Amino acid sequence: MQPFELPDFYVVHPARLNPHVEGARLHSTEWARRMGMLDDTRDPGTPEIWDEEKLAAMDYALLCAYTHPDCAAPELDLITDWYVWVFYFDDHFLEVYKKPRDKEGARAYLDRLCAFMGPEPPEPGNAAERGLADLWARTVPARSASWRARFAESTENLVRESLWELSNITDDRVPNPVEYIEVRRKVGGAPWSADLVEHAVNAEVPERVAGTRPLRVLKDAFSDGVHLRNDIFSYQRETEREGEVNNCVLVVERFLGVGPQRAAEVVNDMLTSRLRQFENTALTEVPHIFEEHALDPAERAAVFAYVKGLQDWQSGGHEWHMRSSRYMNRGAVSRAPGGPSGLGTTAARLATALRAAAPSPLAAPFRPVGPAPVPEFTMPYEAKVNPHRERARHAVVRWCGAMGMYEPVARHPAPVWTAELLDGFAFAVCAASLDPDSSAEELEQATQWLAWGTYGDDYFPAIFFRDRDMAGAKAFVARIPLFMPLDCGATPPPATPVEAGLADLWRRTAAPMPMRGREEFRATVEDMVESWLWELHNHMQDRVPDPVDYLEMRRRTFGSDLTMCLTRLAHGNRVPPEVYRTRVIQGMENAVMDYACLLNDVFSYQKEIEFEGERLNGVLAVQHMLGCGRDAAVAVVDDLMTSRLRQFQRTAAEELPLLFEEFGLDAEARESLGGYVVELQNWMAGILKWHRETRRYGEEDLLRRYGRRHRLLPGPNGPGTSSTRIRPSWPETAGRPPLPEPSGPLAAFG
């Protein structure tokens, strides 16, 4: 019996079948036999993995014919061989290394396998090595150097991150949802599939836009969609027969404490959300990069072909999952939720999908929501206090005044801040705990960076959100690098307090840095400011963001990487840069960032939604995803924060020592990374302390700042429009309309 009924999947684009499927079946079976993947040709000592009947039942040629419906026969043969190889690798690794839990043997095996993508590959010794050597030689000569680099990275991630899965199985550890989605992108292979789409459609994404947010999000959303769908279909095989713990349905079961049926429905909602994120990005963000990067017609056509190829893969992959013997697929349906299927129903299916993607009632601006309940957050670390805190407190008030932050600015006749308001924000409290051992001068500078980033975060929506002025916002963002010259030379006259503050801080901060440090730090500032455009983009659409996209962008909008970059750079050259780029370090940093960002979302919930008309809040995103009330969403956010904290602790205690050995780090580098872990602990504890002491989020403080009677709404300007731009506020406590009660299986959360 199946452990749950399969949900209705969101499949807008109908699957199409490549007419060369039969030839690909014959070719791939013979190729697998020649490589030694079938039992009758397997290498001595290799366990039974596949026989011809089993390979035929899984039908990888059908998968590739559905996911690449338009490519020619030779290309379909090549693509099918790649998928035969990747599934063989997965099953072989399961039998030889996962089931015996052989970490050391697995590491040596994977290291050697990756060598077959290098300039001097060794002599193949088993079926996986023979297959990769053969495919690499048949694939990469036809592509550019930039594509080869992307594809090599995706293939190596797919191979190496299998160790993460093995480690979870060995420790009987089910990861938390955020960690799972992040690492699953690498080990699951969908980014690798996206790279092969470029090969199949013979159209490469231009190198100068491949790393932009729209293309990055397309690839990530595509990958998450592929993996989440696969996890639903493969749940029974993985949990009942393979002893697997790396499955999102199981992850959600454990995290939410629900049964398999509800967990599968939540994962399907996540899948739908990621597919809608893909569509939204393709329709509303990709066209802008054509103009911003001046892509010529051929380059634009290549990007369109790539997007269409990813859509074909998503629909074709779903169709294959419903037919393959590899998966649980009894009762599966292929339609937009609630819509018809079959010939002639494409328009109806699309209309259903568009209705499903309509704005949520939770996106209504300035809804009275009241302050969110603040849980007793898990925090095992004690916040320290720098003895120079009071000096930094007075210095930042003077500095912000000197930068013009208390003066009226263009398009905003009232000052964004006042000295009294700033003093209540208490940035020195935060900086004093983030940098408890720094000198007085260093603490002053750190406090001013916090004030500058927060002023910018307040200034940007005050100027650009009301008029939905994307052109003006982009012009503002484009000027930011001018005030961070890498040679620390002259800057243009500042036009805003944001520019004045940045020019002053950059000179003092970057001057002592080496060039590499300046480049790295400037990139983090640029990323933070550019992320404000993403906030404006969502605001203009009246859209509650997809939770995955939200969390990943929130790390930038919160300025997390900016402060962490300053901490990393303080360690000088004692740690090789490539160590900071590993999954271990980035996993620790992301876990810490998520803890702080979600913490801020709980405290700022009322401020952002009720007083500022925002929709970008983690509590709200959870409400939207799970269909639950505010308090239930806060409880889920609290659990997620705790799980991210536990992940940070586990990584620091268990994985960091292994990283020391892997890179052969000396005592100085080990001590430096150990100090970095302590600084990350201080970072979390300090941010929690600041939220408890600042006067930025309390309801009484908000009423004093924003007024008791009226709130300004985005909308038209000019004579006669005042009545369209104001809305009465609700009384402080009494008379506030309640949120709708949660419904459905999660009603108990409320």
C-alpha cells in the first residue's frame, strides 16, 4: 500500500514526447552494457545493481524523450546516456557505500571519480568511471569554456555532496527544511540537468548574465521543483526499502510533527510555490536583464530557448514519474489543481493556474495585525558587552547628523530620522555585543555601519515604494559603487545621506584592507543595496514572496553578509579563501543568518505589515504557505530558528574538525576559524539582545513614529489625491479585526 495519496500537482505546460524515444532506448541499453552497468557485464566484485529488465522498466529514455522533446536523435542518445550514468551512480553508491555506511571508502571513490573531468583523467576502473570518461569526451568539446566550467561544477557537486547524504544516514539524522533544500540542489543533480538543457537546445546562456539574480533564481527554482516532485514520488522506495532520511516529505513530517499525507501536501505546496516563482521570474525579471546587459537578438533567443527547455523538463519529468517503475505513482494525475486534462484543455489549464496564482488576501497592505507574540527563543550563548558602548552611542548620533540623516530629503519633506529616534534605535547596544573586544574607534565605526545600513533600509522604501519608482531606484543603486572606489580615491558629491555616509565609512574602513578584501567587502555592500530592488519588485506586484526565495534574499536585505564579511576580513590571510567557500562554512553562516533574519521578522511583524504596508516578512510567508494564523506561524518560525541554531552547533562541533583535516590547515588557521565560530555565536546573541532593548519595534514606539490616526499608502500623488492615500489606523488594542481562523489540516496550529 502507498503511504499517502499523491496530491494534485501544478503542471501548467503539457508534456510532449520526442519521436526518437525508441532509438534512445536501444542505444542507451547497449551503451550501459558496454560500460559494465548491467549485471551480465559488471566488473568483478561489483554487487548486482541492474539487469536489462530493470533498466527497461525504469525507462530513462522515456524520461529524456519527455524532458527534451525537440532535440535530434544523436543528441537524445547522448542526453539519455548521461541520465543512465547518473542513476547508475546513485544506485551503485547506495549499494556500495550508503548501505554499509562506508564514509572513507566513499570519499576516496568520489575523489577519483571527479578526476575524470580533469585535463589528465586516469584509466577507468569501474562502470561509473568508464561512463563519465566516455560522456565527458562526447559532450564538452561542443561547448564554450564558461559552460564547461558550470557543468563541471554541477557534476562535481552532484558527486561530492553524496557524502552529506551518507553522513545523515550514518547518524540517522533528518535535516531541517532549509538545510535540506540548500544541499539537495547540489546532490540532487537538477542544476546539472539545467546545464544539460543548454546542451540539448544548443543555446547557451550568455556568460555575462548567467550569474544575475533572474538566471540564478530560474535555475534554483527549477532545481527545487525537480527535487521536491521526486521526493514525493520516491518517498516509499527511499524510506521503506533504502533506509533513506534525505527526503523532503520525511523532513516536513519530522519538522511539523504531521503524518505522511499532510507532509506530502505541504511539500506539494512548496513545489507549486517554487514553480510559480520560476514563472514570475521568467515573466517579470528576465526581460529587464535583456535591456540592462544589452543582449543582442541571438543572445535573447538563447535565453528564451533555455527557459522553454526548463519548462519542458519540468512537465516531462512529471510525466515520466507517473510512468516509471522506479516510483510510487498509483493515482497520480497531471493537471493544474482543480483543472481538466487531455486534448484541447491547455487554455483551461492555464486559466486555472493563473487563478491559483492570484494575490493572497494576506498581501493586503496595512492590515491591522497587532504585535506578534515573542517566544522564549533558544539562545545558549550569553551576549557580551563592549565597555566603550556609551561612547559609540553618542558618536553615532553626531555622525548621522553630520551625514544629513536628520534633514528633509528630496521627495520626502519630513526627515526620515530624528536624533531622538536614532538614539532609541540603540545601534550601539547591537554593535557592543557583536564586537565585545574591539577598541573604542572600531566600535564607533561598527555602530555607524549598522546605522548607515538601517537608514538606507528606511530611506529606500520611503522614496521609491510610494511611487513604485523602479527606474529611480535602479539609478540610486547604480550610483552606490561610485562611493566605494577600490583605490580609495575621490568620489562624486553625494546627493543623499546614504551616499554621504557610505563615502565616509568606505574611506575609513577600506583603506587598511588589501585589494582582495576591498573587492570582497564592496561586493557585499552592493549585494545588500541591490536586494532592495527585489523588495521593491515584490511590493509593486502586491506579492507575498515564495518562502525559499524570501529566505535566501533576506540574508542580503538584512545586511548579514556585510557584517560577516568584516569579521572574516579581520582574520587576515590566516585562512585560505577557498575554505570560506566550502559547504561547511557557508552552511554555518547561512544558519546563523537565518536565525537572525527570522528573529527580526517576529519582532518587526507589526511594524512592517500594519504600519508600513509591507509583505516581506518570514512570519507572513509561513502563514501564506501553511494557511495558518499569525501565532501558529510564529511557532513554526521559532522551531525553524532553533533547528538552524542546532545545525550551526552540529556543523561547528562535527564537520569543522573534518574540514581542518581535509585542507591540512595549520594551527594558526584552525585557531582563526575557531575564533570565527565564537564571533558567529556573539553575532546571534548580540542581535537577540538588541531586539529586546531597541525602541524600533514596540507598538507604542510605532504609534509615536507613524501616528495614531493615519497611515500613508502607496498610490497617486498630486492635488485631489489625498483621500486615496490615507487610511485610518485601528485603536491600539481594542476593536482590531481578528485574522481569519486557519482552516484545513493545519487548523490545530492556530
